Amino acid sequence: MAQTWDAIIVGGGHNGLVCAAYLAKAGRKVLVLERRHVLGGAAVSEEVHPGFTFSVCSYVVSLLRPWIIRDLQLSRFGLELIPLECSFLPLPDGRSLARWDDAERTRREIAGFSQRDSEVYPEFGQAMAQMARVVKPLIDAPAPKPGSLHPRDLAELLKLGKHIGGVSAEHRLLLSKMMTMSAADFLDEWFESDVLKAPMSVSGIIGTFQGVRSPGTAYVLLHHYMGEIDGAFRSWGFSKGGTGQISNAIAAAARHYGAEIRTEAAIDHVMVSGGRATGVVLEDGTELRAKTVVSSVDPNRTFLKMVGKQHLPDDFVTQIGRYKLRGSSGKVNLAVDRLPSFSSRPGLGGHLRGDIAICPSVEYLERAYDQAKYGEFSSRPYLNVVVPSVVDPSVAPPGQHVISCFVQYAPYNLKTGPESWPEHREAFGDAVVDTLAEYVPDLKESILHRQVLTPWDLEQEFGLTEGNIFHGELSLEQLAFQRPAPGWAHYKTPLNALWMCGSGTHPGGGIMGACGALAARAMLTGRHV
Amino acid sequence: MPLPSPFHQRTSELCTSLLWKEWAGYYAVCSYGMSHEPEYHAVRQSAGMLDVSPLYKFDVIGPDATEFLAFVSARNVGKLKLGQVGYGCWCDEHGKVLDDGTVTRWGEQAYRVTSADPSYAWFSRHSRGFDVQVKDVSSDVAALALQGPRARQILEDVCDGGDVGDLRFFYGTHSKIAGVRVDVTRTGYTGDLGYELWMPAQEALKVWDAVMEAGKPHAMLPLGLDALDVCRVEAGFILLGVDYFSARRCMTDVQKSTPYELGLGWTVHTKRGPFLGRDALRREKSTGSVWALVGLVVDWDELEGLYNSFGLPPQLSSHAWRTAVPVYDQGSQVGQATSGGWSPILKKNLALASVHAAHAVPGKRLQIEVTVEFQRRKVSATVTETPFFNPDRKRA
């Protein structure tokens, strides 16, 4: 008789692996299937140029849940996180701002631009930390179920209501502003200087097809303060060996607990029989059977490509069809033969041991968005640059470096069509290098290898529909109980024995691992697996 | 007033934070920058270089050197092979620990001993009747600890001879750096891959400069004591004067500890000829110890809940602490946690504690005192074996 598993996990990204590890730890027989030759999905390290390891897609760890690190003993399996020490903003006029975890030093730096802002900055941080405390229970627990009359759901809602009710009126007002305002408008209420507003507002638009003046983008600012309070302490950081090492550590944990993981096992479709998922069929025709199928790939790919509309209710198909993916970012990775030296702060320094933002003003960001709105990539895009080799020498030969540039905007839907991206790939890469070279004069001579990933490449190579790095925009209407569709925010799907555990579920994208862990918990507590 | 160490000229230039403390009469850097965290991560990801010159160092030389050291140490130092380093402690006649340190066998009749406390008089006192010379070389020998996953590669780049790359865990070799004769031992206090370099004090700066230069492409940082303190808690290493007290300085017996009570039982060899404290240690081995040193992992959810009940997010220092707090088992005090801290790599809140031996059961839940908003509370902590963090590379 053919082998069967308790659960087959579709996709070996970090969430699929976390889910597999928890299920295996609970004694379930688990099989993870990954299409590519390496694990990690978008949290992947690859030696793209000899001696240089790129965090090909995702490049910093944001909110990897500390309880997952403890539960799965990830440090024992090779996970080592290095916090970012600084946020550096070089300006075209030769000035620059570096924000450190040394409050006094940061105050002096900001005072060079605005004394008022320098003193407001810690007040803002304090307010954000309070807000983050309010929001935190949302990301560590399944989404609330408004409308449900089940006593357990009501109790959960009550608990949440009590939690929010305990917040002061002043902070509730602040929270409602964050839920409705644009990041830039919200920051306008606090700060006068662009050197703060530009790099801070940008966190509201990462991975979305919106501008810093689009309403609703203020909320994401909170994510930057979440790490301060969740027991990970300064959880924004590099992973030693690149972000793929996170996936490798989770995979090692999953294997340790008994999960089986196969790479180069591309799934053609999910088998459905008698109204339930019964397994998967690989592209080579192999049939693998399981009591449960758990998809960690995005909702669009899961339901519309792997399952098929015919097996799903019409209204659900409509909702998934409306789910916004529309990728807006790309990635340029450079292998360079020397340390990148910024004209505003030459040589090695702490400013390179964190993230570097190329976004001199709010207007710059809006202009970059303008082009994207009309189907072009930004000729002067926002860049989020990191040089992980400065703190993690394992990713480049001694004395040489890797530069990772997250690039926004690069709209999936070019006006010439997404399939025309390959023709524009090098021009896009040039725009990024040209932009950065305005701040790092000898950048071009130093490049040994350049890897350019457009949203099209993210879709074709990494399976991210429309190149969306979060499996769907992290806009408010697609979060919590509406992710990925109203009524289906608890990892369960309308098809029996099919579950979701990817970033397209609550609490969403980023290397958090919470989706995978909460999905596993939901399946295990409900004895669905 | 403390003295400058042989590296002071360099360390004082780099220590822009001006955060210093006194260590064995010398100025020692707490952290070079305002935060010690980059230095901590350098040790765990690349490499850190620490001035450990303030350690006490003794040369023990003579035909009876082996017998002498075997007599004063709880460890059977006589078994050390040429070039091998042994970690251990020495006790008084009652088997109470006086100090801990390393013994390196550099020659058939030549050893180097390191210790945390001045020990010359004690060694001399017990050397009567042995054909041995004890020389305090503390101020003649400068020392650096080079710790972290890149340490081996940096040494391979900078060392001239001695096959440093092949050096096994707790072995030593002779090499040259920048023309200076340097003794290299694969030892340290971080629980990571690491080495210690021993050199003539007057030529120390040459070595410092060469290693700093070689460390640059490997993202090495100079390391201060604050980061070291976090590393040593993760490694479960005890510290004299913090986690235990030298019997020499104790006012009462209760304040004293035996090697078994400090988790150093593995360094004690009782099945051999006479050595200081042998009879007491043999007795303890058969009847059992009163105390035990354990690791504690504080329950994070409970701690977070406690802070939450005050309307606060958890507030933990990124520094290791060393002010003892009581440890309880269901209301009654069963010991004290003597040092601890947040482990950035494990995402766990750790402590080292001395508890009544009956409670030293891995997995057992005890309670540790936590002060929130000036109020003393208790939070669960699970007894855990140490080291908390023990990467393969340490021994590989």
C-alpha cells in the first residue's frame, strides 16, 4: 500500500517549515514538499557568485517570534541573529543622519537637522512602544472572530476588548489615527524634518502598492516598535549566513522532530476527492496521499492554481480573486570587491552595521510612487540597503562584501505587461546602481557580480504571485479576520482537510513564523491532524 | 588606583565610551562603545579580542612540578600531556574551593598556572618539600583572548609557526606573531571557539596591532568585560567572587563551596595519592553534597505576564547581572541565583544558581525573585543543565 502522511505541507518556506516542525513535534507524520532545490522560499541564502552568499529575497529578520525560537530550539539548530545597530540615511547634499540605540547620540544627530524633532523623537518612541503593546496580542494569537457567537470566540473577543479597554483614551485616539491615516500625514503631526519623516514613513509602504501619503499606511509603523517589547529585544537583525539560515535551522528542527522534507518536488495540483483534499500530485505525476494538506504558498496560488475553482464555493473564489497581491518591489544584490564607502561618511563605521535608507525626502518617495502608478519602475527608487558582510564575515570572502538592495517601486504590472519585465530587468538594475552610486562614488568599479530580481522573477522563480513579498498586501483591509478572506482567517479553508499556513494568513508577511505556528496549533487543538 | 595593562595604550584609544572598571588592580574596558551588544555579537558571529592581562599567572618549574601541582589541585594534573591545558580548582584541607584556573603543561617539568586571585603565597607555602620553583609572572606576561567562530582563521593568518589551525581544544602551542614569541592555548571564557595568547608584556603592543589588523577582514571587534559576562553566563561558567567565594575569604563555613557544589565535580580526581582536600572530597563524593550549582531558565510568559499586570512591557537589561536573588520552591527558599542575564542568542532569560542539592533536578520548576516597580515577586524558572549555549565549533 502506498505511503500516506498525516500532513503534507505545500512549500518549504519558513512558515511551511515552522508548521511542519510543530506538527512533527506533536508526533504527526509530516512531509514537506519544496519546488526549488533549496529550502526557505523567500527566506533563502544562495551562493550566487563564488564565495558570496546572498540573502536572495528577504534580507533582514523582523519579528521572528521569540517563543518559536524557544519552542523549536532554533539556536541549537544553527539560528544566530545579529541585531541591526543603526539606521543610516545618507543625503545627496553630503549630509547624513544615523539613528543609534544610543539615545543621546541619536538626539545629537537629529538636532543637526531639527532641535525640536530631536526631543520629540524619544516621545514618539515611547508612544509607539505603548501602541505596540496594545497590538501585540493580535500577532501572537489567532485573529479575532467578530460576529461569531461561539462562547470561546466571544470570550476571546471579550479578552481583547478588555485589553483594548485598558488603554488610555489618549492612546486609543492615537491608535485610531494609526489605523486610518497615511504614514506621512501621521508623522507630520510629530516631526518637522524630512530626514525623520522620509525613512520612517517608508516602513508603512514596504511591499504594498501604496504611497507614503496613502491612508492606512501609518499602522505598519508599529511593526518597527514591536520588536522592542516582545522578548526578542531589538529583533530587527541579520541572520548569520543569510536569511536562508533561519529556514535551515527550522528545517533542521523539523527533521529532528521527525518531519520528512523533499526538495525539487514541485506540486502540480492538490488531489480532491469526495469534497476533501486527499493529497497532492507532483509535476512528474507522482501521487502522494495525506490526511491533511497544508499550503504555505500564497492564497491565489493555493486556491486558484493548485486546488481549482471547481472545488470551492463561488463566493470564496470571488473573494480570493479580489485579494490584492500586486507586487511593488524588487531586489538587487551586489557582490563587491571592497567596503562600500559613503561620501557622507567614508570608510567603515557603525553606520554600516544596520540598514541604510535611500529616501532623502517624502517628496522623493511620492515621486517614486508616481511612476509606479502609471506602470513604470521608479527611476530614482527607494532603496533599503544592507551590507551584512560587515557584521557577518561568513557571507563574503575577507575584505569583500555583499550589498543587498531592496527596491521599491517596481510594479508587477508594467504598462507593457508583467511578462515584459525580462526586457527591462537590466535597465531596472542600472537605475538601482545609479541611484546608490550617487551616495557611494566608487560603487560601479567595485561590482563583481550583480543579481537583479524583478517582481516577475519573484513570481517565476519563487512562486510569489505577482511578486508580492508578503503573499498579499499588508493593508488593513487584508489583515486579521479578513486575511486572506472574511470568514476564513483561521487557517481552515472551505475545502475539507485543506489548511493554510503561509504569509497570506494572519498575522501576515515577514519572517515571523507566526502563521506557520498558529496554523499548526489550530490544527492540533481541533484534532484536525 | 588601578594600573594600566600592557595594552592600555591601544585599549584607551579605542574605548571611546570611557566605560572602565577595575580588574585585579588593572584598568579593564567594560565596553568600547556605549553598548556592549556589538561586541557580544562579534564573539558569537565573528571574533572578539579581549585584554586578559590582569589574570594572575604563575610559572611552576622544577623536577617535582608535576607532583606539586597534582598535590595542590583537585584535578590530577599529573595526567596532563605535553602541551595540554587542564581546567580545575584548588581546595583547602577541608575540600573547600580557594580558586579556579587553568594549568598548562609546557614542558616535562614546566607549567603555567592562571588564577583569578593572587595565589603566590599559597603556592609557596605548599611547595615546601617539593623540588619546585613558583614564580609570579603576572606582570611580565600580557595576555589576549581571541574568541569567536573566526578566531582560528585570524590566528592562521597572523601566526608564524606552531600549526595553530590544528590546535585541539584545551591544548597549547608556541608560535610567533609580528616576530614576537607567543604561547597560544585553545582556551577561553566565552564557551565558543577561542584562543588565548600569552606574550612578553613589553612586546604586547606589536601583537595587538598585528591581530587587530588580521581581524579586520573578519569583522573582529575589541571586546570588553560586559559582553564577556553575557557570554560566560550562556556558557555556564562560574566566577570567583560572584557565584562562589574563596574559602580563604569566607567568614563562615556556609559561605564556602566544594568543587562538587560548584558543578566542578568532573575536574576532581579522588582515586589517587594525597592531595589537598582529598579526604573531605572523598567523603562528600560518597555521602553527597549539600549544594548544587544549576542553570535556571526563567519562564518568559510568566515574566511577561507579571510585567503586564503592572501595565508594562518586560524590562530586562541587556547586561548580565550579578546581584544574588533568592530562589524558592513553593514558598520556602532553597538557594540563590548569583548571576544571570538575557541571552540574545537563545532568546532566554538565564541564571546560574546555587540550590539545595535535592532541587538540582533538570526540568524541576523553582521560583526566582523578580522586582517589578519596586515590588518583590516570584516567577517560575526551570532547572536546566549548563552550558546553556554549547556550539559544536567550540571543540571542533
